[in-house]
Amino acid sequence: MSELAAVIADLIRAGTDPELVGRLVSAIAQRSATNAQQAKQVSPGAVRMRRYREHRKDNGLDANQPEYIFHREAILERDASQCVYCASEEDLVLDHIVPICQGGTDHPDNLATACRPCNASKAGKTAEEWGREVLAEGARAAMLRYSAQRSATSATSATSPSPPVPPPSPPPPPPPPPPPPPQPPPPQKNK
Ligand SMILES: [Zn+2]
């Protein structure tokens, strides 16, 4: 600000209309207030990234060092370096077939090659919810394996909702409780 004060002093010394100098000062103040406000606003991309990391944590996945990056080469090779949704060969990223926000993990069978536009458009949806098909054979087989594995896991876990499983044969009923010991009759008072 001392630089600004020096400029103002020079302007006044040079005979600039003080009213003009005043307008300049308030315009500068307004601009810096707007800048400060904009700096406080969080971009939608940053909000999405924060949610994504929270979902990863909820799923027990590392939020900072995603495991899926280690599978990148193998997945790209399996999918012939093409987007499994539109066959594009450009701007490829890894897509979670079952999105992280729906409980998907970094398991290689849950990963597919996708172009960035498809990945962004699919976002937090499954391919089915998104209304598109997994075209690549290898990725489709992986998707089926993954969903079979998931439903097997969720059947044993009590926390996640799962299709009703026929219960095992019920245990034999417990033996009837022994009759209660005879109780002395309650004292009766005659009035
Ligand atoms: Zn695509």
C-alpha cells in the first residue's frame, strides 16, 4: 500500500484533481475486496474432488494415493487403449465402472478405460444409470465378475442392502422354559 500512497502523493503533486484521485483510490479498494471474495469461493471442481475423496475414505480406500493408478497400464492394455464406452483413443483416463460414490473400489475388475468426456459425463453413475453400454469385451467380462463378487460380499455383510437371500434352515426351537416356581398367594386383606 505504501507504493499506492507514493503514487497518490505524486498525482496530487502533479496537480491532479483530488476528486479524481479519490475515485481512483475507492476503485482500487473495491477491486481488492472483490478479489478477496473470489479467492474465498471454492470452484465446483474442487468441491467435486473433495466429495470424491470423502467417498474414497468412506469406502476404506486411500484418498491420497489411489491404488488404481498401479493398474493403469494393465487396464489400458486389456481395453486396447480405447474408451470402453465410445471407442475413442484420445484423452484416456481410468473410469470406475461402479462409481466410488456408490461404493465401488479400485479393484482392477472395477476399472475401465474411458475418454475424459465419457468419464466426466458418466460421473457418479453406473453405465446402466448413465444409459450407455460397456462395448469392450474385456471390460464387460470384468464388470460382470466385479458385480458377482460384490453381491457375494454384500450377502455376507449386514451393513449393505442386498437382495433377499433364502435364510438357512431355522435352528430348532429352544426347549420350553421350566414352569415358574410356585408363588405364595398374595396376602389378601379383607376389609
Ligand atoms: Zn468415450
